[in-house]
Amino acid sequence: MLAIALAVVALVSVGCTARSGALRAGTARAVTATESLPAPDSTSASGAYTGVSDYHIGPLDLLEVKVFQVEDMDREIRVNTSGFISLPLIGAVQAGGKTVQELESEIAEMLSQAYLQNPQVSVFVKEFTSQRVTLEGAVKKPGIFPITGRTTLLQAVALSEGLDPLADPRTVVVFRTIDGQRMAALFDLVLIRAGEAEDPRIYGDDVVVVEKSGARSAIKNFADTLRGFIGFRTF
């Protein structure tokens, strides 16, 4: 079973601080539950990353570049290890470190200088190597970490140097935006490590919160709420 419980969370804000505040104030509430945790809005059905506007392109990302009504310019191209791509008419372009919008604007400007009138450029990230995941709570090194390729929950926790000694491995909540709504799923690392539950995939922009053992916090209270849902499988 991919997720033990899944709930839509109505949040005052999608930010981490606002989320915790909403939980404490009782304004965040679970309204549905299922037994699966779909991919987030930032990942298309084909697996392409279409995430938040401030995503910065990284080396080895696979980009799809299109120029409206100029089919000869349309192509898929992988960013090299130095962060550059090469396109007809304009040659090398630095893509690494730029957002999609910044790269679109730069390519359009360079094409304008190459005698194309008012080019309309679209850039899509088809494969990613530098998405980010947030680890919070009872982990040794909380923070925002890049993830490369397919990453599971256990691998994401390892990025934060593992669990804090006081962590409750049975209370790990993953927050994700699905169909425009903030959702959360409760996972049990004990079952996952024992092979009794599937190690779920973690996507870019996910937030993973590990609760402290014995603590009575907003996340703990929320996890207890998830445990009451239809379809929840007790540990």
C-alpha cells in the first residue's frame, strides 16, 4: 500500500510556517482520504517536471525548446555538465541556474538578434536532475535538499543524515499539492524498513515532516486525525 492515509488539507497558506500555524489554530482540516498518494501537480502524467516558477534548471536536465511557427528550431536537448545548451542560429546558451521564464526570455532575445522577428519561445523541463525536497522536524539536518532522479521516502530522510534519536519513525507526514489542493499522507518508517509497506516515491516540492517521539505537537495532532480516516491501516 503506497500510503497509509491521504488527506486534503485546507491551509491558510502553503508555506511551512503558515501550515504549522493553521494546524495549531485548527483551521487546517482533513476532508477526504484515499489509500494512494498520486504525483503532485508539479509533475505531468508523462513524468515531466512542471513545478513552481522559481525552479532553477540544472546540469543534465532534459529540456524541450519550441519556437512558435519555426519548427526547425523545435528540439529536445540536455543541459551539459557546465550548464549550457546549444541551439541553431544562436549557438551556446547558459541554461543552468536560470528559471524556465528567464531562459525563454534569453533565447527569444538572442533569436531576435539573429533576424527572427518577435520569436515566441517555450521551454519545458521533460526530465529533471535537480528538484528540491524539504525535510523538517526530528531529523539530524533539517533543510531543503536537491534530489536527482527517482527518490523514495527513505532516501529523502537519508539526505538529512537520518532521524534524530528522539524521532518517532511511525509518524512521518508528507505534504504535497495535488489537483490544486494541499494534501498529506502519513507513513510508518518501521513498516517500510521491514518491507511490510512500500517505500513511497518523493517528488520535487514535497515537504516531509518527522515527528518527535512522545511529543504533542501540531503535526502529531494532525497525524492522529489521519489515523481516524476510513481506509487507514493501523500499525
